[in-house]
Amino acid sequence: MKYDYHMHFEYGTYDVDWAKGFFEAAAQRGLDEIGISEHSHTFPEFKQLYYDDLILDDSFVGKFQQQWLKHNKFKHTLDDYFEFMEKLKSAGYNAKTGIEVCNFQNQERVAEILKEYEFDYIIGSVHFIRGWAYDSKEIIDEWDNHSLHDIYEAYTQEIEHMVSSGLYDVLGHPYNIRLYRMIPDFDATAYLKRAVAALKKANMCVDVNTGTVYRYPIEEITPYYKFMKLAADAGLPIITSSDSHKPEDCGSYIKEAIEYVKGYGYTQGVMFEKRKRKMVPLG
């Protein structure tokens, strides 16, 4: 089986003629199934959580993030999303309905929002380190203000806090903090082991994500090889994903992702339906 469970409609609209491009790309790449995982910043239900957590002061980071929150965010309700997914199915385009939720501090509020909806799977992803959107190239200079030791520690703490909530099925793109080729000159294994242990305790899957191959300078599959080995040794299950934000990128490098994980002994991945897992052969 080949599948892609991590992609977003945010660059387009809830329009069948636009969204069908994801399904066309999936067919061209021989995928058996896809799942949509809209960002939580698509939905006004999560709006206050962003304003609570992000740096929004007069610093260059704060000013950028103020504008980021005003651009193309919070434009559809969760009800809109579920209605559109049903509309797609009625038009013959079947996909699982997921969501990707940011690493908010108030996980109790996240639980209140999520409990009202029947998702097929829920991805939790670290997108902010102490309120800073570290993956935004517009504020890449902020990296110079932190040691990589501090970044690895803070990132790992964010994982531990988020997954301890028990709300999530999958950890999105683990340790994509390498995305701008900020490679530590120290052994990061202790941090990676902490994250793997937290995922094991939470009974979560790993998102093997190819977005960092074609969208960022690092040009590698996430999680990188050291984390992937630890995940395999711990028996953590996986999903495969492209992190596509455009229709034509759906399924990108999924074949390579499957070959990558097979190198660590994986022969199966997880598919979901209404939060229930099914193990399927990869390839």
C-alpha cells in the first residue's frame, strides 16, 4: 500500500474543482489512499490559542507573527471542513479526514475543541518553540539568538508536553528543526531518546514526512536517520506523508519514504479510520 496522510488545502479554497487536483496527483503516483490534515490555524475555534502562545510583541519576530496570523488564517470553521469533506466524497473523491494541531500550551482547551468532531486521525506537530515559528524563513535570523542545545531542549520539551495530553495519534515531522541545515555539532541522541520514550508512552505513530525533501534546504526525509533508527528500535508505528500544500505535490517522494523506512526494518504502516488503526503492508 502507498498512501499520503499529511496535506493541506490552505493555499486554495473549499472548492471541489481545485481540491480534485490532490486526487489526480495521488492517482498519477499510484497512491491507494490519501488523508487531509488541515492546519489548526485554518479554524477560528483555535484562534485564541495562537494569540495566547505566540510571540506578538514589537520585536521582528513578534511583528512578523502578528501579520502571519492575519493572513489566510481562521477562514473555515470545523463544521465547514467536515461538510466539504462530505462534498468531496459525494463527488467521488474519497479521503480520510484528519487535522494537524499545533503544540499549544493549553491542551485542555484543545481537548474541548476536538471532542466535538469525529476525525479519522489527529496529528500533533511542533510548529513553535517558545512562541517562535522557527520554520518561517522570514524570521530565520532568530536562529542566531539561540544555541542549538537550547533549541533541541526546548523542542523536546514541546513534544513531551504535547504528547502527554493523550490527544494525538501521530507526531508530525519529528525534529524538522534541521530544515534550514542547522546541524548540531554535539550528540543529540539524549533528546531524541526522550521524544521516542514520550511517543511510546503515548502509543503514538511517527509521521515520515517528505515535505523537508522538496520544500526546505535540508532536502532530507523527516525524521532524520538518527531518530528513525531509535523509532524503529522502539517499535513505533509510522505513517507516510508528503506535507503537500499544493495539489501537484500530493504523494511527492512517498515511494522514496517507503524505501527509507524499509532500511530500518519497517514492512508495515498504519492507516486510520475514526481513530482506529489498521496495519498495512508498505509498497
